[in-house]
Amino acid sequence: MSDSPRLTRRPEWAELEDHRAQWHAHLRDLFDQDPGRAERYVVRVGDLRIDYSKHLITDETLALLQELATATDVFGLRDAMFRGEKINTTERRAVLHTALRAPRDAVIEVDGENVVPKVHAVLDKMTDFADRVRSGEWTGHTGKRIKNVVNIGIGGSDLGPAMAYEALRAYTAREMTFRFVSNVDGADLHEAVRDLDPAETLFIVASKTFTTIETITNATSARSWLLAAFEDDEKAVAKHFVALSTNAGKVTEFGIDPDNMFEFWDWVGGRYSYDSAIGLSLMIAIGPERFREMLDGFRIVDEHFRNAPAEANAPLLLGLLGVWYGNFFDAQSHAVLPYSHYLSKFTAYLQQLDMESNGKSVDRDGHPVQWQTGPVVWGTPGTNGQHAYYQLIHQGTKLIPADLIGFANPVAELSDELKAQHDLLMANLFAQGQALAFGKTEEEVRAEGVPEEQVPHRTFKGNHPTTTILATEPTPSVLGQLIALYEHKVFVQGAIWNIDSFDQWGVELGKVLAKRVEPALTRGADVPGLDPSTAALVAAYRTLKNA
Ligand code: F6P
């Protein structure tokens, strides 16, 4: 048990509470009094320009938040993570996704073993395989070239590659088809394969544990679909199935040749794993060179997080801002709003990263926390969201801090006419940040001649905080930079809240109960101890199913 004072009993916490109690400033006043904050509250990392000027903060707020970070030893935990210490205490594991993008000559030890050579050996094996598939050297059972790649995985074994494939679509082998199957609803696999030729299809079964029921069920069905095309010739499996896993035993049991397994390790959390072997589908799609550019992007932000001073450390600042709103303004959620069609799955990916990491209610010592932890993360690409839920952000009753993410350039392959739309897209991003921060006063509304009874409805109070992240364009490196930025932001918040951001026991109960309930649905088996509500639902389901 730790001797350190509990978070809310720290003097730094009390100072922030006092500061919050005295907080009355509107963003309009803050910019009137200090226009220089527009340039001062900007941090640059790699290709990212992160503007945090439209936040409910002053220099004093930042100083107090930094004191909290110092008191909670965020950088001490950061250094322990980079050193390979077992900071995932409940699972007694190191947390070393940063080793996945370490240079070949780096030395990072876990239990006395340098893990970097293993990382590069797998990357080299992935490179070789991806090149062979892309070039047509690796063929299917009948000798046909592989044209379709179907990744079967869920959670971290799906969201990362699926998100990055969308984000980097412009860099992908357009002549190939890539699909991602995650849902145990048979419709997912059905829709993914219904128009594919099994002889041209490669399945990548991605599962850290290789015990996840959704993935194993879908992989088993995929194998049946494949074998049905090859008169049950089991030899076909070796040419059409590869595995990404930490569990060689289970992979072999499933029938996949261990030579066709791409390994990773228990010190890579599922939601931190798409730059490991889990990224194989992505590597086939964008090619090994682009994949390595993406890893370089991750590394830029890793180095920044490790070395930049606290006051210019982007993940630290973003993490602290989230603490400021979540713990002192009672903000319950955080919106991530990318102004890029290519980032359509970005927020869904961040939901697992953030909510599975920091959705915790006991601290590292097992005590119930008496402070808010991770926010609800949500959002979809602008401008679609503007015509759906932005109304609530602008004029609803909740404080919703938001990240607006945009790029200076559209991807190169767009036609000139479509490229010209980019300024309009970005005008929307800037306009939203402006409207959210500064709103529209009653006086401004009246000056437009609006009838008096409509004035309250057409007034925007503003004062909604946003971070604006601008980057050059959605390249592999920039994607890596963005993901590492959020990974480390989540880390910072978990460190301050004194929770284990790297376990996920909360998803276990549902899994266990689903296994217990399933026989009741399939065969009407009696489930001892089933609660009356679930028992009634099961009975209703069976009646409807058999009707
Ligand atoms: O949802 C729980 C979880 O363990 C995630 O953390 C993980 O990403 C996902 O399931 C998939 O797990 P696996 O890769 O072992 O199949």
C-alpha cells in the first residue's frame, strides 16, 4: 500500500479547488486581456501544432496543474514505463508499447532481457510476408494471387488496424481488398466474404490471447467457408490463414502453422498494439516502408513525451486539461472531432484506448477512488457532427471539452476540384472553434434585428473549451504522432488519478456471463442462479425464436 496522500487530500488539489471556485472568466475576457495567448498557448511536436489557447486557463491555472503533475510524480511513472518496469501492477506486467517503435540499437529490458531485437525480428518477418503477399509471390492453395485480406479480431486486435487502414487509405494497395471482421454477429463475416473468392483470400486471425470467443468463433466459421471451397482439404489452411498472437499453443491448436504466426508479447496491451504484429493487415495494405514511417511518427512523440520540459510537453498538457475539466468542472465527456473523412474511425479507436484504460474506480492500492476518472470519449468527423449533435455542445447544459483535428492539405490523389473543397472543410473547423469559444452575445443578436422573443434562443453563451490540432496532412508518420499523443495523454491522466491504466478486468464479467447464458439460448438449458429479469428475457427470446 502506498504512503502517499490520497489525491484529493493533496495541497495541490486544494489549491486547484480554490482556483476553480474563484473562476469566472469567459474566454472572451481572457483573449481581450491577453491576445498573446493565441500564440503562447501552442505546443509543436513533429508535424503537429497543438493550440490550447481556447481553454478555461490562465498561466496560474497551468502552474497549479503542473504542481499537481509534479506531486503525483507523473514523470517518475513515465520513466518507469519507458524503463520496462512492471507498472501494470494488477497483471504484474511491463507496459512497453513504446518498445514497438524503438530503433534497432535501443536497449529496453524486461526481466533482464533486451526486448528490442525480438521486436525487430517480428517486424522483419512481417516485412518479408507483406512483401510476398503484395508482390504475388505468396499465393493461395490453388496458386492464385491473394487479392483480399480479411482481418478477424476484436477490440485492440481490430480497432487499430481498421482505423489506420481508413486513415491511410490513400497509401494502400488499391488493387487489393481489405476487410475487418470483429462482431460475433454472423452478419459481419457474411458481409465481409460474400463477394470474395476463397482462392484469393487471406485471413489474418488477430488475437493477443487467442481465446477471445468472438474471434475464435469467427475464425472457425471463416475456416469452414474456406474449406467448403476446397473440398475440406485442410492443407489449404496453411496458405490462407495466419495468426497474430502471444499464444503459440492456442494458435497451433486452432490449426494454424506456428511458422505463420507473428508474435507479440504480454507487455503490449491490446489497445496499444496496432504498431505490433497486430498491424500486419495494415502493413500489407500500405507496405512495409510506410508502416515504418508510421512507427517513426510514434517515436517522435515518444521522444517528446520523454524529454520535453513539463511546460511544453504536449501529452502532459492535454492530460492536465482533461483533469481540469473532469475533476474541477464536472465535465463527464470529451469529444474528439476530426475534420478528415480519413479519420472516420479515429474516435472509435480512441474510445477503447481511453475508456478501457481509464474507466476505473479503484486506485492502484485497491481503494475506491473519490474523484472522477476517465471521461466518456465520443465524436465523429466534422462536418457531419455539426448537422447532428453540435447543437447540444453549443447550447445544451453540459460542458463538453472537444478536440478539433484538421490538416493543412488534403491527400495528394484528390482531383483539383475535390482538393478545392478542403478550405471549406477547414473553414468549418475554425468557425466551430470560434463559435464554441466566443459564442454570440444577446447584444450581438439584438443588433441583427432579431425579435426580442427569439433573442434567448439565438444567443450562444460560448466559453466552450477546445484544443485545435493542426497537422500537415494525414501521412503514416502523422497518424503515428497523433496516436502516440493520445496514448501518452491517457497515461498522464491515469498517473494523476493513481489508477492502473493497463488492465481491463471490467470486461471479464460480461464474457463469463455470456458463456453461462448461451446454453440457455441454444438448448433451453437451465442456468442455475440466473436472476429473474435475465431469465424472463431468455424465455421471451426462446419463444420468439421458435415462433
Ligand atoms: O475487451 C477486452 C479485450 O481484452 C481488449 O483489451 C482486447 O483488445 C480485446 O479484448 C481482444 O483481445 P484479444 O486480442 O486477446 O483477442
